[in-house]
Amino acid sequence: MATKRERKGSEKLCILSFALCVFALASVNVWAADDAYPSRPIRLIVPFAPGGGNDIIARVVGQKLSESWNQQVVVDNRPGAGGNVAGAIAARAAPDGYTLFQYNIANAIAVGLYRRLGYDPARDFAPITLIGSAPFIVVAHTGLPARSLGEFIALAKSQPGRLAYASGGNGSSTHLAAELFRTATGINIVHVPYKGGGPALVDVIAGQVAIYFASVPAALPHVKAGRVRALALTGSRRSKALPDLPTAQEAGVAGYESSAWYGLVVPAKTPAAIVARLNTEIVRLLGLPDVRERLESQGADLVANSPQEFGRHIQSEIAKWARVVKASGARVD
């Protein structure tokens, strides 16, 4: 007959064996789920209205991913509050790989700009890859007596506080790109915020304001039609869309660089195997010639990096724009 001590030892062994079996089964289920991914449609949340440059880029990537995996990728446009409506929705989604979010410069800016957010742009997501970046074009009214960026800086210094720049809104990427430029050059120009980039560009064309830091897709038709004058690009290199247009650094603004950017993330705690699978496939798709041609026509410089590299980029951008927001005094509550 088993002793009391032997019975207790046997019970502990049974409990331990049961726990190990449960853990093993759970692990098998997780691995099986990862191996089966994706087994149903994927939602891609875009924080902008349909038809814009970011939306076009998301749809190109989504379509290619859908064709590659034979699963529908549904683009879900959720504009509002500078990308924060979409960010909050994506952050609360299940961490199962079936919700992707087009994380962009506005989400990084939001950390320093808003006192209260419905999500944490720094911690609520697992990076997949930085798709690419796109410089702004410094465009000017054609009647402005400045035909280059250097001439505009000289004009602004000769008339402090007399010239104005437009932006797509207080705290927007176009506002802060201009503020960074203002600080780098030491000029005194007045900020005129608009409710979006469209009205801002219209008033530059009409001569109501002197300059605007516009996106490449929005400004390019007007530049080519002669309705606005392109002074410089804000990126670190020239754009294939406007190869003859110099960068601000080439025009003499040392160290100045400001580009919009966009990548893909998933909710935090998404299994690492799914993140890796998404990264591998999306990076492959971004390397296809037809994809590169389509995205570069939107003014994008493709990057397609690792999750770790994109994560470091996000943290660096959050810190950079927090400093610019503080210096500008911009605040949205």
C-alpha cells in the first residue's frame, strides 16, 4: 500500500504532467494558427480619406498582398483627428495579424502635440516595415519675387514678419516641417493654418500666402502647369518625380530634412511569427518593379526595412517632432 508521502508525490507528478500537456497543446495550437495565417480577410486601416497619396499607397500594397496570399485585404479609411481616430481603433484591435495599420508621421507627431490620446503611438503597436518616405515641396505663389529657396530666405529676412506660409492645420506635418525650416534659417514668417492641404494650396495659387510645404502628389500637377513655383524639396535627396529640383540642403539650408513617411504596424502582442511573415512578404512585394514604379510615381522613396529598424525610426521621429512641437508652441486638445 502506498504511503501518504508517496500518494502526494504521485498527485504532484500527475498535476505537473497535466500542466505540461496543456502547455504543449497550447503551443501546438499557436504554431498551427501561425502556420495557417492568413486564413481569412485582413483589414488595413488607413488614417486618411480615399483618393490621397497615402490611400493610394495602401491600396497598392493591399492589392498585391491579397493577390499573393489569396486572401482579401480590405482597406478601411478612418480619417480624423490627425490620424488618431484610426490609431485608437487599430490599437484596440485583436493582436492576431488580421488588422494592419498604416502608421505615419502624424502618429509620431501626436505624442508631443496632444495632451490626451486614446492610444499610445509609442507602445501600442508592433512594427512591420517602413514602406517609404516622401519629401515636401516648398511651393510659392508665382508672383513672389523669389525664384529659388535662397532668394526666398533673403526676401524673408529683408521683410521680417511680412511674409506668410500656409499649412494644412495647426500641428500638421506641413506646419511642423515649415517650423523646422523657420528655425533652421532664422527667418520670421507668419503661420496661416487651413483646414487641410487642399485649401492651403488654393490660397498659395491665389497669392493669399507666400509659400506652402506641399506633398509631392498634391503639388506636382500645379507645378507642371505653372500655377505655383517649386523652390526646393525638403528631403535628403532629389525626387525622381522632379529630378531638376534641388533639396533644401543643396540650396544652402545645412542639416535641414523633413519628410512625410508611412509604414505598416500591427497591434502590440501580435505573435512574432506573424510579424515576421508579414515583413518578409511585404518587403518582397515592395521590391517588385511594377510596385516600385507605382509608388515612386506618388513621390515615394521606398525603404522596406526590418521591424527592428522601423521601430527605431518611430522612436527617433517621436523624439524629433516632440522637440519641434515644443519650440513651435503648437498644441491640440
